[in-house]
Amino acid sequence: MLKIVQVTTSCKDCPKRRYGSGGQYDCTAMDNAPLPADCVIPQWCPLPNHPGKLAAEAIAKADNTLAVTRQLRDAVASGNGSVEWTKSVLDQAVLDLEHWKNQMSAGA
Ligand code: SF4
């Protein structure tokens, strides 16, 4: 299996950019929509965002979830940890995971 990853930080470097006419470049990925003269990638660009930042956040959240799980396991094993404390730890973990899921969905 062959995979290609390309990173574009400017329309100028994108293979979807084509010369239109009169000095104007167009985006073939968007039905030849005219591109900004400064080549800054417009908000309407259909290319997905680079996953690097999201992947780093996912790893950080996984680490946090692992730490919370270990806290709960240790509390149960030692007989410590009230129901209120356990609920507050789990509530925070759920909030963190929901926030992360929303960010991943928005970035996908
Ligand atoms: S808008 Fe996006 S797809 Fe179109 S040329 Fe620019 S970077 Fe490429």
C-alpha cells in the first residue's frame, strides 16, 4: 500500500491551484473558485487540517484518562475515596473527554 502525505501552508504550493486568466489563480478543488492574490489559504479550503495538533491533544487526553483511572483503581484498592470524591473525579474525566471528542469532531 502506498500513501502520500502532503503539507500545504500556502495556496501557492498546492496542486489544486491552477492559473485561470488575467493573472488570477483558481482552486480546482472548489469548482475553480478564485484564490486570494496573497496565496493565504482561505477559510473555505476543502483540505483537511493537519492532524498533528489533534493527535498531540488526543495523546495528552489519553494520558489524563489513564491517570484518572489509576487514581480510582488505587483508591478502591486502598479502601479510600468517598463516593463524592469518586464522582467528582469521574465528572471531570467525562467533561475532559467530551471536550476532546468535540474538538476531534470539529477538526476531522
Ligand atoms: S484553497 Fe485549499 S485546495 Fe484550494 S488551492 Fe488553496 S490550499 Fe489548495
